[in-house]
Amino acid sequence: MAHLASFRHRLLAEPHLAVVAANVSCGAPRDGAHKGPRAIIESGLLTEIQRELGWPITLDHILKEPLKPVKDTDSAIEGMKRAQDVSESTRLISEHVYRHARQGRFVLTLGGDHSIGIGTVTGMSKAIGERFLTRELAVLWIDAHADINTPQTSESGRIHGMPLAFVSGLAMPSSEGFFGWIEKSHLINLRRLVYIGLRDVDEAEKLIITKHGIKAFTMEDVRQYGIIKVMDLALEYIGDDTPMHVSFDIDSLDPKYAPSTGFPVASGLSLEEGKHISRRLGDSGNLVSMDLVEINPDVAKCKLEVTIESGNTVIKSALGLEYTK
């Protein structure tokens, strides 16, 4: 079997893959997700991509050493745990993503917990606004969870459940200045947000989704209509010639395909459905960036290889690297 590279990149300025290793786990309640980027890189994914896609690859590491874990008993700031750590790490991620995206490169960010989305989406939104002036960044959030709690609605105080609130302006900087680096140019329009795979959503998040008219496809929708129809509807909603960022949480997949993650939820996407989502986005010609998050090598260690392979598969599918007989 051989690879067929079919990635369309009409919105990129150059065929260049910028990889950001966001080795951050301070937004989640348990440590380990910061080891995800290294596990993916050591699997040989980047070597394979470079060989098959033929693009130069730039690799940035956000943190040389992971932030030290903090006990759950430590005090929260305005309902947010580890706000200082998450604010600083996501600011760095945003700067790295922006720098590459402003040059028109495809940016692949490897997480890390999903709080890194604060950095990736803000960096991309600012770059897209400057590159295209009249176009807005669309965000596809592939996840079992909605991740749109505000510090006031969150029951856990964990910021990996809040990234979409911060990147849309629903959550504001703290009085102590954390997340004060987020400016208007960093923000997205919630009418440009699409969820796929939701199945574990807080009541407060449901109210936010309804109030703001956010397009959301739950797993019930996927089962009722099929993933092909769901992607048809999602892409129709986003519209043609719209730059797209996809943030792919590995827990969007059923635990059968991704056991090594902090918050697995049953009855998720199959690996084939995950591949179809990525493939359709890549084939659109409008995909400019991607996150893969929440692989935790400390969870289900004996099945880590399965999880890594699933993550690599959805990344390769987005980049048009497919096996042909």
C-alpha cells in the first residue's frame, strides 16, 4: 500500500508545516497531558509527514520543562484554578501560532490539555484577520465536551473546560490581569463556531450554546444523519472560502480508539468518522490549522499505542495523507 498526498492549501502562502509542541497540562485536574506532544513526535509522525507531504517542517517547543503540578487544595482566582500558569502558557502558544500563521504556514499544534485552545485560536484569529482583512476564522471543535464554561459557570474551575469562552469574549480577563493579553483582534465570532461529537455537556454550557445560536452536532445527530451528512451541513454552514481551524480533542473518539485520555466518554466517534471529518476539512482547501489535544500517556499506559495511532491517523487525514491499495 502507498500514500497519496492530496492536501489542498489554497489559503496558505507557502507549503510549510509549523508544528507547535504545546506541552501543557496546567489547565486540567490531572497531570500527564503535557507528555502528549513528545509521545506523538517520538512515534515518527513528523518524519512520515515530511516524507509523504514533502513540505519543510518547523518545530517549536513551548515549554522546555513542564510546569510543576499544584495541589487541588490551592486557592482559585475568580473561579479559575492555575490561572496564572494557563494565562502565561497560552500567551506563549498564541504568539508562536500567530508568528507562523502570519507567514501563511499551516500550523499543527500538539497538546497538551484543551486549555491550549486559548492560545491556538487567538493566534490564528489574529493572523487570519491581518492576512485576509474581511474574512473571519471559522473554528470546528471536535470534542465530547463543549469547553465553553465561563469562570462563573464552571463547577470545577479547570480552564481546559473554558477555552471557547475566552476566545469568544464570553470570559473576561481577571482583575489580577490574567488573560489580559487577549485583545479584540484575537477573538472569534461564535457564529463561526461548529461543534461535532458533543455528548457530555454541562447545563450552563447548553444555555450558552442556545443563547448564542452556536451550531452544534451531537453524537445523536451523527447517529441519526451519519457523518457524511453532518459534514455536509457543517461545511455549508461555514461557507466557501472561509479559513478554518479544527481543534480535535482525542476524547471525541470512542474510548475504544482513544483510551489514553483524561476524560473518556462512551459512545463517541469511530476512528473512521474521525478520519472522515479530518479528510473533508483538508479536502475543502480552506483548512489552515489544526490542534490535537488531550492524549495523556499516564492514562491506560498499556493502550497508549492505540491512542497515538488514532491521533496520528486524524492528523494525516487532515493533511491528505491516505493509504491507497
